[in-house]
Amino acid sequence: MPYKSLYHFIEQLEKAGELIRIKEYVNPDLEIAELVDRVSKSTNNKALLFENNGTSFPLLINSMGSYKRMCMALGVNTLDDITLEIENLFKKLTGPKENILDKLKLLPMLSEISSWMPKTISGKGVCQEVVMNNPDITKFPVMKCWPEDGGKFLTLPIINTKDPKTGIRNVGMYRMQVFGPKLTGMHWHKHKVSAGHFNEYKKLGVKMPVAVALGGDPVYTYAATAPLPPNVDEYMLAGFLRKKKVELVKCLTQDIYVPTDADIIIEGYVDPNDELILEGPFGDHTGYYSLADMYPKFHITCITHKKNAIYPSTIVGIPPQEDAWIGKATERIFLAPIKMTLLPEIVDMELPVEGVFHNLTIVKIKKEYAGHAQKVMNAMWGAGQMMFNKILVITDGSIDVHNYTEVAKAISENVEPQNDIYFSQGPMDVLDHSCSRFAFGGKMCVDATSKLPEETVSTANIVHELNVNLEQVKNKFSEITGINFSLVQKGISIIFIAVNKNRRNHIKELNDQLFDLNEFKNVKIIIYVEHTVDVHNITDVVWRFANNIDPKRDSYIVQSKNENRVSRIGFDGTRKSKTMDGFTREWPNIICADEQTIKNIDQKWEKLGIGTFVPSPSLNYRNQLYKGGAIALDTENR
């Protein structure tokens, strides 16, 4: 169902009991983010409309921050409805056509497909009802989300650019730091299509027109985040999802077209002859700050908006946040194209929220031959934005990839580390702080499929009854501050250990020592994290481990000594520093609200009308903060 406007979506959320209007003043500078962080992680997780934020524009946030609201935004009952629809569409279009009647049956479908294509209209759109005489982006409730952020950021901008040679449009989403009434940064990563457009304008030496849309049908926001191949129009995807073509209108000062029903349009240009501007830091979706770097300037030439416009925003940080559900939609929607065009052996896929999109992917395949998992590994790492994947786990059989205990059990039973874990290296997400070199690092594939005779090397049996005396181990190794054996109790040979790292090569040495102990002879996998992390909170352990590891650099395999023993492996998920690890890049801090902001929201809670008091999630993480600001100091001591 297409939404006529963002306010139409708000009305539907309210009718469904999924929205809370907040009439008490809440400051967009840190306070809104702190309140949203509490709500998004609570049992009363709702969309929030801040009607009193110090500006004349209400602020909508967390509108897609649950499975139900994500489905509402896309107009479906379940996200798998979209997967099934895409599969059926592919089958009808690519199936055999034996006669003219079979071909004629496609005509209604082709007509339907054409109805999804974006359409340009003449005149003005409702997004241009009001034209700011003197454009000033600070008139909107632009948020500063976290205390170490470099400033205020637009976090849900739908950024429209076009290739100067072909005219082909790209719609993406990149944060925008506000530097003044008519100036922002344009944070497009070097791997993104818009960055490619910018490079083409730079070669030509001409200014690059850019238009930023805010609001409108929430499908536009989702489409801007979708990992579509280059040259595939995001507004076509939006038309497919909403079952109605997107109508576009030309900007007033730039040769760019934007959705006519958007709430706000910010027009401007990027001049490739400008000096770059220092942008950031920014509390990012990894749960860590992305650090300051040089990015292009965006000069605002015009701002228009509809009457009674709504300003949409979001926050990202320690998961789960709203972006987790946007990622879940991508997981389900793009499963079908991957299966139909690239890897038909894929049965299902899961992107755990703790893996923050690119760090961890779990795939289930229909395995048919030896080496099948490796074939899938190579194809996935070469496919679009899957090139950023760090850890790929491949399963088969009856494993439910959405059940992490089942996946862990498959790893425990089917993986012989020295033979079934594969390491590579290649391009990584710009936000991956663990790489020794910027945006280039190690990758790991864990083949947790059941093994065929050709793939079996060790004849050892996997023993699940482990006899480890926790206190005895902690007494022997004083640097160990916590051990979690909970998976062992479920027959899964994986343990988690918290370590107060205090010397060079500490984790590797400790790993060798532990695996040399008789008590650990049947332990297959150890995951190490820092001493401040609660190893009994597996969600946090996986989040910290997946962020902090470069698999090729930080994995330590202990080879099997004979065919009756399996190999073992340890993973160093601690932070890396120059002092302890020879790591020369800056290491970011994790994201937490400051004490004053937490206190402010505590005091306002009763007036906000949002139910039972929820303490700040940051209280669970402030003891994990490193010394320093957005950049951690080069020390392991807090």
C-alpha cells in the first residue's frame, strides 16, 4: 500500500498503537537520542513523534524500529511475502515459453512492471509548497546523537545524484554533518555509487548537482539503503514495493528530480575544486564511533518543504537500533535475487544484528558435492556489497540459520578448524576499525556443513562432555577475569573468555597455554574478549568480537597432533593497540550517553507519557569505555 505522505504513515502507526506523541520539550542535542535508545531496546518499543523540539517541525524517529513497523512501512504482513513475490516474478519471467499463448500471458505482468517505473511530472510538487527565502538547514531539528559526535547530523537523508555522462540516477543514504545554515558534509564512502559520480564530475571539473529528500512514503527511505547493483534505479524498487510508480519533480535550482511527495527537499551542489572538510566523529551503526576524516562539502542553494512537513530522523549505535530492522528487510528482500540469479543452492540467510550487517553472515545451502561451501564462499565475497563481509558461516541440512544455538552446534560438530575454516583478504567496509590497513583486511569462512567422505580429514570423534574447573583455571591465569561455559552445557564445544591483556602476543600465548591443558583437550573454539566485557552476555560478546577481529590476523589455530585429535582455534576479539599489538591505526571508542544526558532524561521521564521507566542502556557499557574521547588512548587500562 503506498502512503500518500509521511503523515499518512504516522496516522497508520498511531491507529496500530505503534506511535507515541511526545509533547514535552526534549532537546535534539543528545536528549532525543538517549530517549530513543531506551525505547528502542525496551518492551515498549514504539515510534516517537517529538512535537516540541525547539523548531516548527515535528521530528519522527524509530518509525521502522520493529518487525511490525518495518512490515507496515513496506505494506506487507511479513517480509517473506516480498521474498516470495520476487521469486514468483523471476520464475514467470525466466520460465520456458513454449508457444505464443505462453508469451501473451506475460503481457499483463509486463504492464504491471511498467507501472513501477518512476515518472517525471511537470510543474511543482507538494514538496515545493513552501520555499525558504533564505535557505537555512538549522531551522530543522537536526540531532546531535552522541557526546563525542563532531556536530549535528542528518541521519535519514535520501541523496539523489546522477552520472554526468549517462544521466543514470543513484539514490543513496549517507549521513550529513551540518557546518552552517548552507553547508554540510557529504559522507559518501569510496565504494559507493555517489562517490563514483563525484569522481566523474571531478574529472570534468564541473560542479555536481545533488538533491536531498527527507520524508515522504517510508519506502523511499528504505530504497535509499538497499544494496542494489549500480545502474538499477532505486525508485523502481520503491515502485515495486509500494505497487505504484514514484512521481518525480524537478528541483528549483538544480537539474535533479526528487519525489514530489517528500516532506523536505534540500538542493545544492558539491564542487570538486573545493577543499575537503573534516567531518565526524560520528556514533555509527557498528556501536563504535567512526572517526573524523576528510569529505566533500555540500553547498545548499535552496530548501523547499510541504506545509506541515515532518522531519524524519534515526539514531544508530550499540545494537539493536532501528537500522537492525531495515537490515532485516534487506536480508529477506535480497534473498530471492541471490537465489534466483547467483546461487540457487542457497536455502536461507541470516544477518545477525550483532554482526552489524557486514561483519557476520550465516547461510544455509542445499549441499550436493564436496567443496560446495567453498564455491558459495567465493561467489558471495564477489557479489556486490557482500564483498564487505568479514565472517561467513555456511550450514546445510536441517539447520535453522535464525536459531543461533543450532548454528553454534553445527559449527561445533562439523568444523575441524585447520581444514574447515578458510581465510582470505580483500575490501572491507570503511567503518571496519579492526583492519590493519584502511578498508582492506582479513575474511573468514566457516564451513559448518556436514562433511562428505572427500572432505573428511580427521577421524577423531567430537567429545562434548568437557571437564573444566573454572576456579582452577582462573587461579592459574590471573589475567582471566571471566569464563562462560554455557554452550558447553548444551553440547557445544565453544567457550568465551574475558582477558585483561597486559603484554605483546598475550592472547596467542594464553591460547597455546590453555589448549595445552588437559582440561581443555576437548575444547574446540575459544573466543577472547576484553576484561570489561560480561562474557555471560553472549549477544555483547559476539558484537564486540565481530567488530574487533581481523580473522586472518587474529585467529590462532592449534594443529592436531594425530588423527585421533581435532585441531583447535582461538579468536582474539580484544581491542588492538600499538603498545600491545603493533596496531598503528586509531581505535575508536564505543558509544555511550554521557552522565548529564542520562540524568536529564531520568528527570523528564514522568512527563513524557511513555510508560514504565526504562534505565539508560548506556549504564551497561560505561565501564567498557576506553580512556579518551572518540579515539581510544593507546592503553589497555581503563
